[in-house]
Amino acid sequence: MNISQSNRPASGDEPDSAHERRQRLLAIQRKKSGGNSFPARMRSQDGPAPAGPTQETPTAAGWTGERSPVLAASSRVFALVALVTLGLLILSLWAGYSIGHWRGKTTAERGMVASRMQTLKRLPASEAGTLSKAVAGLRTGEAESAYATLKDLRQKFPQVASLSYLTALAALETGRYVVAETHVRDSIKAGQRVSDSLALLAMLESRKSAAAKQKPGAASLAEEELLRAAITADAANPYPHIELANRLRVQGRTEEARVELESAQALLTPLDSHLVVDLSLAVMKVAQTPEGEITAPAVTNGDVRTIFPAAYAAMRKGDMTLAGSLLEQCRELLPADLFNYVMSDPAVRKFANRAELRGFYAQR
């Protein structure tokens, strides 16, 4: 017996062929899938796909029906990259728009400034001294000569800023109310010293009302509106607050007036004069003192802040001789325009018709 043949197994006992092994694997897969030997993605369209993952993963043992971890991770990375890319795109578009908008706005503003500067001219150096002398004349009571000079300068140099306002101020001081209103409105239309111009309009309304001997009423309301508009036009300008406080005091709105004066006091810089506000507050303090409790404030020699309220206290006590003497000291210590201004204080002006005090109002 051939050894090689005697050791060969019978045909039924031959080792599994590759075909048989595949058959066994399919049988095992069929049991797991409920009798269907094909993976879910290759099933017939006759029936709906079973619930579960729609993509199976092939392995050495066949299809497992589970999502590949590598594929899932790749999907997440792809989604993250897409979101980041989209975000960067949106950010770049927004940045481009913002930069373009800012550049456009800046260019427009520069164009407006350049256009405005082209319409304005600087006063020649040779005329600077003439202007300074005219402004000084307004402060020292030389209103007529100041008006003539400013009117001439405005006609020669209409594009110089503030000349319309200054001419209106001089016209007001000389009683040329129609001319003053024309020039001050020109100043507002040109956008020059708008806040000061509105306050000057309020003063003009007051002067016209006084000239017509009208009682405070509609004119006071118009003045108040103009002064509040002046405050709105320039919140850093203290002077409309002072003027508004005077109007409110005339109407008996003392606390509102105090608020306006305190606002002006806060806005005044060290280079500005605090004297007007200080004197107004001192007079208000005496004015609110009951009749039987008025005492003359202590007077410091040469200090208007103590002399002026003492003069008002003397007026309230009926001692007009003492009041006149103290006011004379104030007139010597103050510039003419400042003295005339503080003499227009609503509380002090109530005594303007007293014979001993009329001389202090003769030029007004």
C-alpha cells in the first residue's frame, strides 16, 4: 500500500475548501441578520430597510452593520473645518464692510471740513489789532465806535468767522435791534458760534420787550426756549446757563435757577471768570433771607464778592445811601461791562428806580 495514498483522507473527509468556508460564513451571517444573507445596503427594494445604521463595515468575518470609527471621525473633522471656514468668510466680509464704511465716512467728514475751511478766511494780520480794539471797546462802553468798526470789517471780510456774531452784539448794545437780529441769524445759518448766537437772540428778545415796556410773558417763554436751545447746541458753554438762571429767577423759579448756576459753575474753566456766578449765588442767598433776619455780610476791602452782596443787603434793609456807597466801590473795581452785567441781576434791578441808585443804570 502506498504510504502516500494510505495517509490521504477519504473524499468526504477532505479539508474544507475556500468555497465551503465562505458558505459557512454566509450561514452564520444569515442567522445574525434574520435569514437574509446580504448586507443592508444590498437588500432588495421590496421592503423597507431595517432601523439602525445605514452603512455597514466590512471585516474579515463579513459585514458588521456598524459605522466605521475612522469614517465618523473624518466626518466630524470635515464638518468642523467647514464651520471654521464659513466663520472666517463671514468675519472677513464683515471686516471688509466695516473698513470700507469707516473709510467712506472719514473721507466724507474730511470733505466737509475741507469744504467748510474753503468758505472761511482768516482775518489779515494787519486787521487783527483793529478787531481787538473794537472788542475792547464793547467791554468799556464804546459801543458806537465798536459797531462802526465791526460793521466795516464784516463788509470787507464776510468769510471771517465770528464777525457776524460780533457785529450783532455791537448792534444790540447800540439799540439797533433789527440789524442785530439780521446779523445773528446770519451767524447761525453759517454755523458759526451757534450756541452764543442763540443766547444773543434771547437777549435781543429781552431788550425788545423792555423797550416796548411789555410785561414778562410770551417773550420770557421765547427767551427760555432760545437759551435751552443754546445749551443743547453746546453743552460745554456755561453762559447760556447763567442767562437762563436769570430768567428763571424773574419767574420765581429759584431752585431751577440755582441748578443752572451750579451747572455754569461746573463748566467754567480756570481761565473763565467765576465772578458773575459767585455774585449771583451770593445775592440769591441774601434774597432768600427773611426780612427780619437780614444782616449785612462781612465786607472785605477790595473784594467785590463781599461788597456787592452787602450792597444788596443794604437795599433790602432800606439803607440806599449805604447801598450806593458800596456799589460805587464795585464800579471802581470792575470793568464797565461786567459791572453793568451784575447790576442787571433780577433781585438788584428791582431797586433801579430808587433815586439814590438811578445813576448806576443811566447808561442802560
